[in-house]
Amino acid sequence: MKKIFKVVKKKDFVVLDKNFLLNQNLSAKAKGILAYLLSLPENWNISVRELSRHFKDGKDSIKNGLRELMKEGYVVYKKVRNKNGKFERGVYFVYEIPISKENFEDPQIEKPQTEKPSVEKPLSENPMLINKENTKYKDIVKIEDIKIVSNHEISDAEKDYWKEVLKYRLMLENGKIKKNN
């Protein structure tokens, strides 16, 4: 008997890696906050005040959820200095796959672009990854050698993040790590 009813998605939907939903170290609140954050545009300015406008929970509840996400590596909070060296504001960085603090590098926080964006379509073809342990392939691709194609300049931190995601997914596929169930 069917117990879960889903709709056919044609617009207004988000595709998410569901591993964070299976993470037993996260509360339902933290999972909901992360799902909401991942549904936002990449350049969204995240603040506790703004989040509390979109949830029934108060600011303290939102802060607690963000702390959980920080502890598990899904969110990183960094303070930004102004040109005089004083802390001006804080910035939240959100990751779909957790990142270790050692792998986090401050991306260059830049001012918004004032010129018109390019109307070219980005390259949508995904590069082929080859399993190192599978000997039927002649070419072996090292994670470090993977080129990331993007329609905007990406920082070294973003490159490292995507390499970690690929490494994580390859390890899952090879059975070297297990999903949280």
C-alpha cells in the first residue's frame, strides 16, 4: 500500500544529495535548515535574522540549528575584515557534503558584478571519472587531475570541495565507506 505521495516535478524543485538527511547526528531542525539553505541561489546572503523570517522558529532556535550544521561540517562561518582590518560582518558558507575545517580556505569575497552577465550557456557535459581499481580501463584519472568546468571563476577552496565530493562518492561506490543509515 502506497504511503508516501510525490508530485511530478516540472518547476520549483531542488535536487539534493540525501546523505545529510540520513545523518543521525543532525536534528530534524538542522536538516530542514540545511535543505532550505541548499534551495537558495549560490550568492544568497545568509543571516540568522533573514532565516528567522522564513521559519516559525526564533533566532535562538535557528542559531542552534546552524551550530549543529557547523559541528558536522555542513556550514562554515567566517568573519570578514574591512580594508582597515576590523571585523565588519560574518559570512556563512554552506556545503551539501560536509567539509573538514582543515580543507576550508577563505574564498575571496568579492563585490557583486556590475556588468551584464554572459548569456552563453555553460558546458553541461560531465567529465568521465574512472575507478583507479578497475583495471579494464587503460587511462587512470587521479582526483587531483580533474578539471572543474564552471561558468564563473572558482576559488581553490571550491575546487578542493568538489574534489572531496568526488573522492567521497567514489569511496561510496567502491564500498570503502558506508552510508549513514
